Amino acid sequence: MMHYNELVPAQASALVSHADRLRLAVAAYLARFKGTSRDHADSDLRCYLAWCAEQGLDPFLARRPHLELYIRWTQEVRRFKPPAVSRRFSVTAGFYRTCVIDGVLEHSPAEYVRRPAVPAESPALGFTHLQFEALLTAARQSANRNDFALVAMLGLLGLRIFQATGADISDLGEEHGHRVMRVCGKGGKVVLIPLPPAVGRAIDRAADDRGSGPVLLNSHGTRMDRHAATRRLRRLAETAGIRIARTHPHMLRHTFVTTSFDAGVDLRDVQIAARHADPRTTMRYDRARKNLDRHPTTSSLPTWPPAPDHLPA
């Protein structure tokens, strides 16, 4: 992967000053993020800058047609799905917006770029009720005590994978008679999540009388990362007889949302539990909207007079 100081304009008289200018603009944009959000923004911006380097294009001289070609490249060459293309381009647009704010550019070339339409429903589905039950059983019976804690934290608490792997034993506590876990979400927001008894027992088993350190450990006894968690989850799915092409941790978060909807939990409560800023994000997870039994026309009472038993001859 290229470095920012390697990207220079195709025609430039002062290469060093230009590299410093680009590096400063990138740093100014990334300074608006922190934690994993910064890492993701950095990765997405590097993708765009690497494409500019391959095309011999100075990012400060890019125009709207260039960005349209970049979107086409992400779709046809990199084979990114519409949500991934939209997310990556939002980082590029944010970078140019910051350049305009800082006076580096007069206007943003990304302002009128047409972005791919993101479907209203998430294409990724969680596990079914039976699959989730089988996965929980396999995790509970696993010799690795971290497996059950991993599946419980993702599927019963709805944590994101970085929140589960980043949880420490010191984050556990009590609040108003409830056992809770302190979780740091996107944007550095800290929330307290009540632990159901089953999840609390799974975490205690994984902690194994340790007084400090991470809750989830890998096979080497160090903090589990998302890659190790994905491997553990796929092994558990195989043990449980779940045949899914690409099992990944976020499927358990989908499962948490969809099972909450199926249990009749209100949208606002599910949104708060999933820690979504926008309820439309929560609704994208609700695959049960396709269920005709939940459609208002099949569940509401008729508002017209019933048909007579005998029609006149």
C-alpha cells in the first residue's frame, strides 16, 4: 500500500511542498475521527488515494468525472456491493468537504457525484431461530470457554465485534441492582448494558477468576481479535451443522435485532438496544417485514360491513 508522501501531482514544480500539503489535508480529515472509526476512514481514504496514484491523478485536481470513474472502478473492478461503495465514497466526499472548510479547495468535486442506491433492506441476514439455538448449544458444549461468551455477547447483547473483543473484565460492574457491562460504542460513546444471567455466567466462565485483562482470549492467551473471533464462529457453525457460505460475527448482531422484532419488541427499544443513531438503520435489519403474517392488511380488523350470508336472487 502506498504512503501519502508518495503521492505527487502529475505536473508539479514543488514536489515536497505538495506532498506536505496533501499529508496535512489527510491528517486534518482523519483528526475528526477516533478509535475504529478513524481506522476505517483511513482505510477507505487510502483506497481512493491509491487509485489516484495508479491513474497519475493529483487528488487536488480531481473533478466530478474522475470521481464518477472511481465509483465505477469500485463497482466493476473491486466488485464492492452498493453499501460498501456508498460508505467508501462518503469518506472521499468528507475528505473534500474538509478541504473546502480548510480553504485548500474552493469547491468539492464530490458535491454532485451520483452515488449507488443502497437497498432499504440489508442483504445480509442473521441466523434463523433454529440456527441460533444450535449455535448456542455448540458454544455451550465447546471445550473452549471463550466460545459461549463470544456467541452470547454478540447474539444476546447485540454487541459489535470490536466491542466484544475490546471488553475488559474491569468493564463489569453493578448499577441499580443490575449487573452491567460498560461498552464503548462508535464516536466514543460509553453505555451500560445490563447482562442477562446466562450472559453473565458465560462471561464469568471465560474470565476464569482473572481479576483483570480482556474477557475474550485467543488460543495464545492474549486478547482475541476479530479475525480469531471469525474463525471460532465458523468452527462453531460447522460443529452445529449450520451450512452458510460465509459466516461472520455481524450475523449475530443481525440475529439480535431480528429476534427482538420477532418477540414483539418496539422499534424504538430495539434501536436503543442496538445503539443505532437512526431508526432506519434498525429497520434495514428487519427481514421479518417480508412475513405476510405481520402485514397490516392481514392483522387489522375490517372496517367495512361483512358480506351478507345470502345474496338476493
